[in-house]
Amino acid sequence: MNEITRQQSNRQPRVQGGEDSRGERDRALQPPVDIYEEGNALHLVADLPGVTPESLSIEVDNNMLSLEGEIRLEMPEGMTAIYAEVRAQRFARRFTLSHEIDGDAIEARIDKGVLHLRLPKKPSHQRRRIEVRAA
Amino acid sequence: MFGDLRRFDTGSPWSVDWFREWLDEVFPEPGATDIRAVPRGTFPMINIGRTDDAVRVYVFAAGLAAGDLELSLQDNVLTVQGERKVATDETEGDARRPYFRRERAGGSFTRSIALPEGLDADRAEARWRNGVFEITLPKREELKPRRIEIQSA
């Protein structure tokens, strides 16, 4: 039993170090998202189960919004997978933002594995009501 | 760790996967996401792992609180049941908000999954953290690996 376990743990680094390594580590799941507009802002809601506030990174660079979160699970040592639908260690997804989004004013919160992003529009692009005057 | 399982995938080369792999090769995924590129998986997704003395089930159910998921075990079939409310237009009353993407699954769901035999349902434990439910089902004593002593003749 010991010997088998040892062989398995030896195998893993080899796979990662081999030619597969890049693909293995880069594999990320695309989280499902809802995007809607409300109150002069765009809202993005993403399912990121297992992602903690610490393991989540949100970046805005040059109108590109990147979400990335590592799935943190408590797994006992020596566990073997017998069935898996989630076959990656992290979630990642990118979106291009339109110019009317104020990148500095984005707010984010994560609760129960659901990320909620509020992307406000720049004041100059907010919706204005146009009064109609009687002639 | 669950990524490891991929190595055991030996599906027939002429299945849909072959075609998808080929497509991925010819049309590598662009940096920004495409509206149709999202694989619509089942909700919730489930992973199962095994240790020497227990089987662990991970249910990835973002947005559910500890009390929102119902778990039951009959024979060796685990059933997870629950409902996830995804905010809809109705929650906002008359103010309809324009949606650009709706990919998150909502509504009630039931999933059943077969587990290895010989689990002790009475000692099962479930925990919940960050939208992941973790169910630990200990193996019965007789199924745990045992050391066999070798006696000299």
C-alpha cells in the first residue's frame, strides 16, 4: 500500500514537469455569468464555488477585465479522485469593457461562492432624462 | 488533484470529444470570451474522492447557503436536492432590467449519484464553505484496507 502511494505521488511532479505541464496548470474553468444593467452601472454575477476572497483576483487593464479565482478545497492527504466534473484548480474569464465603464470605480464582493461586480458608468455616460416640453 | 483524473480518460477517438479537440486546435480560444463559448454544465457539479477510510463528495453549488441543500443517501445512491434563486426580472417589480448574459442556472434541481458500496450512512458528515458542500462518508470497518501479517512458516 505504501509503495503504491509513493509511486502515485512520484508520478504527479513528472506529469507537471513534462511537456503536458503548461496545459495542466493553465487549465481553467469558465464560470457562468449573468450580466445586466441597472442603475447607471453594469452588474456581473459569476459562480465561483470554492473561491475565497483571498484566492480571487480581479484586474482591469486597458479595458480588459480579468477574473481569476483559485478553488480552495480541503482535501485530505492521499485522496484519489474517483469521479470529477470540476477538473481544474481555478476559474478564469476575461471580458472587454466598453469605454463608458469607469474602471476605477468597480466594486466587488463575493458571498457563498458568488461574485458580484458592479461596474459603474462614467458620469458623462450616465443616462439622462430628456424633458419633453409642450410646444 | 481532480485534474489528475483526465489521464484516465480513454474515450473512443471518434466521439464528439475528438471533434471538439480538433476544433479547439484549429480555433484556439481567443483572449476575450465569446458568447457561445461557454460550456453549459450541470448544476451543481460534483466531484468524488476516496481515501483509505472514507469517501468524500464535493458539491459545487455557488449561491446556496448551508440549509439550502438537502442530502439523502439510500443504499449507495446519494441524492442532492435544492433550489437556487437567481435574481430575475420579477424580483425588481416593474423595473425590468436589460440582460446581456444569462448563463447561471436557477430553479430547483435534483441530482443522484452512485457511490461505492459499503459506506456508513449513519456516520456521514456534511460541511459547507464558500459555496462548496463537502460530504464525508466513512467506510465500514470491513472495507478499510487491512494489513496482512506474514507469518514465517
